[in-house]
Amino acid sequence: MHHQTVWFIMVLEGAIELNLDGDKNYRMETGDTAYCNGQRMHCWRNVSGEKSVMLKVLTPPYGLER
């Protein structure tokens, strides 16, 4: 997915794999964070074999006029 935002995620429990731009995978575990321009293609999946919990915060890009 992609959108006109900036996003931040934090893994609260378990582990996920974050995919950016369809070809870059990053394993993230409890306490790991990521910050990115929402226009980049991104998706994630649970890779812990158990429950994973993450917090995702979306915000308009800095300086966006209303």
C-alpha cells in the first residue's frame, strides 16, 4: 500500500517482516521501530509464529498546507 502520509511503526510484541518497495525485507522484533514516507510501497507480515502486535501512526507530511 502507499498513501500521502508519513508513518511510524513500533513492534510491541512478537516479530514482523516489513517489506519496502517490493524487494527490501526487514525483520523487526519487539521494540524495533521504523519511520518512512508513505509514498513508498510497503506491507508487513507476522513472522513470529505467534501473535504479533504493532503500533502504526500516520501523519500528513511535514509542511502540508490545509
